[in-house]
Amino acid sequence: MRLDVFLDATDSAGETEFRRAMAVALALKAPRGHDDYRRFYRRVLEQLDAERRDPRHSLSARLTQAA
């Protein structure tokens, strides 16, 4: 994913929403290499999308599924 695509996709997210999505992505796996960063950015976008579709979407639900 290119940076401009990621920035466009996250432009409408609020700061709190964006930080929460990043925390979820980091809790699943901290990126260490090229492929890990690709997955990290994809997970951030997935989390933001899930929160937009269902405002009740919780951080704990996402972490429980990954465990």
C-alpha cells in the first residue's frame, strides 16, 4: 500500500479513532519487516472500517478474536 492511499483512507478518521485503530493493530503483532508493516496498515484500515460500520465495535472484541 502506498502512503498516499493510506493517508486518503484515514483522512476522515478522528484522532482518537485513528489511535485506537493503531493500538489494535499493534496489539495483534508489532511490525518488524516489510510484510509486517503491510499487514499493520491493512489492520488499521480494517479497524477503522469496522468502527464506521458499527459504532459499538469494541477494542476488546477485536483483541479477543485474535487471541
